[in-house]
Amino acid sequence: MPLIEYREALNQAFAEEIERDPNVVLMGEEVAQYDGAYKVTRGLWKKYGDKRVVDTPISEAGFIGMGIGASMLGIRPVIELMFWSFAAVAYDQIINNAGQIRYMSGGLINCPIVIRGPANGGTNVGATHSHTPESWLAAIPGLKVVTAATGYDAKGLMKTAIRDNDPVMFMENTLLYGEKCEVPTEEYLIPLGKADCKREGTDVSLIAYGRAVLTALKAAKTLEAEHDISAEVIDLRSIRPLDEDAILESVRKTHRVVLVDENKPFCAVSAQISSLIMEKAFDELDGPVGRVCSLDAPAIYSPALEPLQLPTPDRVIKKVREVC
Amino acid sequence: MTKSVAPRVDFAKAPINAKLTSEDKRTLLREMLRIRRFEQASLKMYQQGKVGGFLHLYIGQESVAVGAVSLMGEHDHIITAYRDHGHALAVGMSMDECMAELYGKATGCSKGKGGSMHFFAPDKNYWGGHGIVAGQTPLGLGLAYGIKYKGLTGAALCFLGDGAVNQGCFYESLNMAALFELPVVYVIENNGYSMGTSLERSSALDKCLAQRAEAFKIDWDQASGEDVYQVREVTQKAIDRAHKESKPTVLEFDTYRYYGHSVADANHKGGYRPEEEIEIFKKQHDPIQCFKARLLDEQVLTEEQYGIIDTEARAEAAASIKFAEVSPQPTEESIFEDVYFEVDRQTEAGRTGKHFFND
């Protein structure tokens, strides 16, 4: 299997879906002639032209709203936010229009769009560019929220997201775009709402999504080598819909849980999962559910400090040792 | 506030109106009357506590929706804000489904999930009914995008109020409308007040609001909205521009609402506007009475015919109340319906993973 970058895996997903469905259009700031601010859409404009790959002005509310309107007529826009942080200026369009129009029309309308882009801290770009809004968006019934930790998952999930008939918020990560993994040349799809066990273990479940999965995997390695603790790593991949069965199955197996997520702790995705585990698997737990989140302050610029603000393998290890 | 005086140009002779038959003209009148009688009935029911939430009445503005919608063809689409009953009835939605929606009943156009501000009829190219001021303006642009993308000859008519023109997403939309040459027609219904704030107190302007389109090199026009003939003439030019050149237009119609911003607006009479002003518009500029007088003058309408049309409209409105009264409430299960397409259809995607989190 070819070893390719995460961004290239996404690029393949776009190319394949553009070729498969004439209604798929990529749009966003710098996605066409500039090849994408993070080169995720490299070469696609050259190959597919103005109609399928569209540069927009810097008007997030405008072009996201435009994409939603077009989707009501059956177009399937895949809209890039250069940073998911910029969703804040398009919140009305995302929440009220994409998220609510199906419900408020009594099911007469659906909105088959994908909004995608990086949603992460860790690159020293300051608080306004470093939000992780998956918990904000997953709180809205009507929206779907997906994250991918690897290129393999990114491609399969993106293709499914584009074919989905509901609005899908797809969270990527600038720190992962250059990560390589094996991606098959044959077509494959990954369903939304299916978690993936990235590492089997017996003593503790590390439940994570996005880049936090890689943090959890690093921690799991050290836990095994240095502390004789066998950690299982569950990658949620999709926040809403959520694979509740996979979470509970892992808890029933290990009886101890540490949730790892790059959200700030208050109302984080991990807080929701923690509550779910308490409600549905209370008797299975041999210890309190632990959480490792980003430190609860705006994302700091300081290159020296920012890496410490995100969950680190060390913090995960420390938390695991507290609950085990 | 200044308002246009009664039109002096005879818009009946404009080509788009010259071809109207007597029956067509009576239909325009009938559509305006249907809106008025429906809304008067809905007001009554609101006051009786039968209708929840807000009720933004369109009474006084009927000529704008009816005139513009009367021009729509197969690939023309329409979207508006929360004062949406008039547009809904004009596109052909039934009074029954509209009244039932106000009642929050399962038989309502949105199954009781949208309410007054959220009427939709995609089968009639009517895309709502939107509650957030100017939030619909990028959606209207998107409809135009879809029309152009599919290679169809059509226009997206996107209505907004004078209060909406100061929202940022409207200008983002105008910029892209010009940039991408999209067949959208923005129709500003200027009723003089953004809620309780007059035009003068809310909008910095030179000639009029539509003039702001010049900043984007978009064609614009401003006219009185009280003469349905004039609304048709002005709007047709914009639709032609959309159809033939795939270019946007911004229109502004001066109009007037007799009631408050919503029925809950207690200050509209003598508060932020003088009562006499309302009376002047009712007596001298009422779009229905003006058009009735015009049709009597043209001898295509008799008082007797008018009486029949009015009686029918009142009866239809009364029947819609009965329909709404006897309609069932939505079921509790329906709270979880119409959230996700895939779940509603029970597709594989809809059956995979947990979508709802109460238990």
C-alpha cells in the first residue's frame, strides 16, 4: 500500500468524489489557484477547473451560507474553512441555517454539505486561530461532527461525509497534514458513527479522537514498557453520531478509563463521554473516569508553553497511574 | 419619514402588465386579499391565545410579494425573512397548512416545528421563512448559485427588510453575487422601521438603501411598492437581467406595515411612529384599495366581483381556522423526527452510531 500524507489522502477523497458526482464542488479561501493554504486541495483546480473548485473571498458567513443555499437545490458543496476557528464569524449560517433548516421545515429540506478544515492548537498562532470547536458543534442536533486521526481514516470518512445527506462538520489538524500512513489505492468508505480500536489492551481504555489518538498511542507504549500497564486506545472518529457501543465494550473489558481530548475541559467532548460511561457502565468501573484535556485557558502563543497546554503523553500517563 | 406619493406613471401599460388578462388582474387582487384576510384571521387567533411565539404581520405590504411572485417561472426561486405569510400564500401554499402551522399542529406546513417565521414549500420553490435578520441573504445567493451551476435559466428572489441591510452577511453576499455573476434579485421591502427604529435612525444613506449596490457595481432600482403593476414592472427587469445576463440586482420597494414589528410590539401606534402616519397609509396608500380602484377604473372589476372575491377570501381564512382547530397536535415522538435526513430514512448511515443523547 502506498505511504502517503494525511493531506494527500484527503486530496484523493476529493478527486474521487468530484469524479463520481457532478454535484460535488469544493469551495473556500485559496482552495483553487493557490492550491489550498495547507495544500490539501493541491492540483485539483488545475485538473477539474473553475466549476468544481472555487476560490471565494474572505467571507466565511457569505460563502458558507451560499453553500447551504446551493445544497438545498441538490449541489453538494465541500467548504473549506482555512481554520475551523473562523467558524465563529459564520456561526449563524452553520448553526441556524445548516443545523436547523431540516427541522424547522418539518423535514422538507436537507442540507448535504461538508464544512471542513483544521481545528487544532499547537502551532503558535494564538488563541483566535487555535479553537477546537467540535464540542460546540456536536452540541447542535442537526449537525454531524467527524474527526480523523490518520490519513487512512481521513480519506474514508471524508468520502462518506460527502455522500451523507446531512451537514457534516469535518475536523482536520494542521499538525497531522504531513503525517504519513498507508492508504490503499482501491476505493473504501468508513461509516460515520463507527469508532476504531487503534490498540488493544486490557488494563485501561484511553478514549480519544483526532490528534489526541496519537498522544494516547504514545502514552500507551510507555505505559506498557515502563509501567506494565496494558492500555487500549479507542479512536472515536465520529463525535456525532457517536459509537456508544465501542466505548462501552472497551469499558466492560478494561474497567478503567482515561479520556484524552484537545478540547478545553468545560463541556468538552470528553465530558459528554464521561457522563455517558457513568450512566451506562457505572457498575463496570473500578475507578473514577479520568480526563486529560487542554489546559483551561485561551491557547497561549508561547512556543515554549503551548505544547504543554495540549494533552501530552506524560499527562496521560500520570492520569492513567492515578486511576489504575 | 418620506414616502413616495401615488405613482404617476401608468405601469399598467408596461409590457409585462399590458399582457395581463382581466382574469389575471383579478387574480392579483385576489391574492392580496387572501393574504390580508388570512393575516387578520391569524391576528384574531393570536389574540385569543391560539397561536404561540411571535406573529409578524405583512398587512399593508401585500403588493410586493404578490407582484414579484406573479412573475416567477419554473426555475425561479424565492426566500424571505420572518414576515413570511404573504410570500407563502403568494406562491400557492394553502391557508390550511399555514394556519395549522401557526397553531403548531401536525398538519402545519412544517409539522408544527417552525411556527410563524418558518414556512417552507420547496415544491413551490419557496425556501422559507427565516428568523434571523439577513440570515437568509447568503442562502438566496446559494439558490442562485445552484441555478447557475445546473445551467438553468432562473432567478433567486431574496426578500429582506430595511432592517436587514445593515447586517454584514448581506454585503458578503452582494460582493459574491457580483463577483460570481449570480442570478439573484435582492428585494428590500422598506417599511420604514427596523422594529422600532426608523430608517433615519438605523441606516446611513444618501438616496436610498438599494443604492448601496453601486459599491459592488450591481444594478439597482427603487420604487413605490404600493402599486402591484409597478412592482411587477420593476421586478421583471431584474428577473430579465438574471435570466439573460446571469447578473444580480438590488431592488427596494417603499411599503408600509399597519401593525407592529410583531403583534407584541406595543409601541407602534404613537410610540416610535405617529398614529396619523398609519392612517395616511391606510387611507391613501393601501395596496389593495389602490389596486381595486384601478381595476374598477379599468372596468375589469365590478364592486360585486370584488365582494365575491373578498367573501371567498374571508371564508377560506375562516375554514383554515376550523382546519387548524381540529387538526391533531404533533406526537411526542415527532420531536426526534426531521433532525437528520439519514435517520428519518433509516438508511445505513442513519442506523449507525448514536445520534441523540437523552438516554
